[in-house]
Amino acid sequence: MQNKKSILFFCCAVMSLLTACDKGRLSPVAYIHYLEDKGNGFKKSSVAGQWQYKVQYKPAGYIYLQERKGAGLSQADYNQRKAQLADWCFFNVYVQHDTIHTAAPIRLISNNLARYNTALSYYLSTNSSNFILYTGKDTLYPVIYNYENNYNLSPEDVFVVGFHLKKSDLKSARQMMLVYDDELLQTGFVRFAFDLKKIQNEPQIDFNE
């Protein structure tokens, strides 16, 4: 009897999710899962040499939900944050070794403290100039850049890059491409193309869920 109830509950949950998808509205949790699913166009990955790269495109909804983890959510607060981010385009860029997951790349390439401090200084400042966003007609450089030093709590190095970009400037474009010239790891240019049709098909967040 318990198994039947579990199966019924599971079927109801699936139907509820499918209904939400049909309407283009998802609960906050389902919205995050949608954007982090590689098949939906908001997340890209690539391998260059011995390094794995992942890029997460972050629309306003994604940023708002990440900022409000553990706090209350509301449509009004979201609308305010969305207006603040209207002319911005943000990405998280993640880098880790292809097979060694015991440390972040910055530590794997540093055989002594001096080498580590040099690499850290590079990541904190100079590395920002290695990111470029192509939108079809414009070539943009980051206005906002941050290296998230995880103090070796994760096997990934993480960069946040933000470009000043009006959504109206993308109307005639088919894709935008983020290019990273990883000079520290010496992998050369790593490219991530985002299909704007998929990006513009972003679901709405249902704050009543």
C-alpha cells in the first residue's frame, strides 16, 4: 500500500512539473535546475588539454535566487532586482583538472608559496582582461570581474564576469560567444557559444509555488 502511495505521489509531482513547463512557469527550485541543465542552453562545458571548463549564464532570476538562498522570496523583490540587472550579462566560469580533483587548478600548478602568490595575484587582477564577449556586432570586455578564492575547499577555480549589455542590442544576433584566453593554464582560447533563442526562452519563476 505504501508503494502505491509513493508511486501516486511521484506521478502527481511529475505531472505538476510538466504542467508548469507547459505554462513556462517554474518553481524557484525547478527554475534553478532548468538553467543548470546543459540541454537547455544556459550552461556550457569544454575540455582543453587536462582542464575542464564550465560556464553558467546567469539571468536576473538566477542571480536573485542565488543571492536569496535561505531568505524569503517575493515577486516584488525579484522585479526590483531584475530592473537593476536589466542592462547586464553575467557568467560564472568554473575550471578544474580533468582527473585530479583533490585541489583547485591554482594550487595544482603551484609547487611553492611564491608561485601560488604570483598565480593568485594574476587571478585577482590581470586575468579579467582575458575574457571577451562577442554578440554579433559588438566586442565587449568585463566591467565586473571577481575571482572567488575558495581556499582549496573545492577542486574548482571560479570566476564571475559581468558585461554591460542592453538586451535590445541582441535583437538581430543569433548567438553570443564568451571567449576565455586562459594564459595561466596555457590552454589558449576556450569558446562557449550561447544560442539566443534558447536564452530568450527562459522560463518565468512562479513565486507562489
